[in-house]
Amino acid sequence: MARTFEESVAEILPCTPETDADSLFAFAQVSLLYTATALQGMGAKLEIVSIGREPAD
């Protein structure tokens, strides 16, 4: 049976009280890079821009 996207993400990076914003942001960066690479492999033209976040107070 196929898993949902949410189930796949939860297996890779379970959200627990110990999971902090930096970990989630790093996971998002890797996910976006993976998606961009896959799209480029299919011949899509992409414009890559900076990915960042404001420092926590």
C-alpha cells in the first residue's frame, strides 16, 4: 500500500519536542534541492534563488 507524503516525511524526520526549527528548516532545504534536481532532470528550466531565514531572537 502506498504511503502518503506526510507518512514518508514522518518516517524520515519524526516531529518530536526535540525536533527544533533548525532541523525542520534544513530538511526543507534538502527537500527543495532534491525536487529542483529532479525537475531539471526532466528538462524543466528553474531559477534557483537564495533560501534563508531570519535568525531567532
